[in-house]
Amino acid sequence: MAGFTLITALVSLSVTSVLAAPQGTGGGGEGGAGGFVPLINKQYTWDNIPYKVDTDRGLARGEQLGYNRCNSTTEGPESLCQTAIINSLDDFCFWAPPEPGRAVGEIEGEMVAWCTQPGHGTRVIPDGTITGVQFTKAPNYVQVVGFMDQTKVDMDCW
């Protein structure tokens, strides 16, 4: 169906309890004082998450647009929160563009969190976006898979 896409998120529980927007794994570039650090190696506890997780510069996927410290003051339709949460079938987030009109592959560093529930400091997924969803919890990971009308979260349908 045009305008619908499969959503999927797989998270290893052994990595971290905080998810940062997917970016920073391609292209050269130097990061802070220590040089480039792959995003998967940037792990933080919830109470110690920095304002921006990815401070590396010159990456092929772009630089981090938003922030990772999100709360009630950052929540809303213009939120640039890039921290996703996966708690349950009824309470999870995924990343989507901050505005329509560009391909996901062009703006991975700019993707923002959209959540099924308010209270995470993100954008809230509009009613009718998710048309089917499955939640799996295993000993070492959680997974959310489903179908959605991607146009409701600023993803172009091509």
C-alpha cells in the first residue's frame, strides 16, 4: 500500500538503556579530543546522558541535529529530541525525519524520536499512524515490528 512502510526496531538489552539517533558509523571525520568514536560505543546510563551523544564532526551521515536530554520542556510537534525509548507494546519510540521532503538516508543524523506516548520529551506519533505492531522481548533484546502510514511522521513515500 502506498504510504505505508514496515517499522522495525531491535535493541540489545546488554548495550544500554538509552537509544541515540542512528548516525556516525560512516565517513571519516574527527570527533572531540579523542577522535571518531562509533555511536554503538557511546553508552550512558539514563541519569548520565549528555546533552548530545554524538559530538563527532564531518561524518557521512551528517552531524547530530537535536539533543538527547529530553523532558516535558522539549516535548511537542517541533521537538528535536533524538532519544528513543522502548518499554512495551504501548510505549515505544522510533526515529523519523524532523520535517518532510528529504530521504531518510540523506538525514540520518537529523532523525528525531517519535513516541507512542507523551512524557518522553519527544514528538508524539499521531493517531492512525501505526496500523499494526508486534512487540517481542527476549533475554538479550527487545524488538518492535509493524506497519505504519509513514507520511504522518514526515517520511516521504516514494
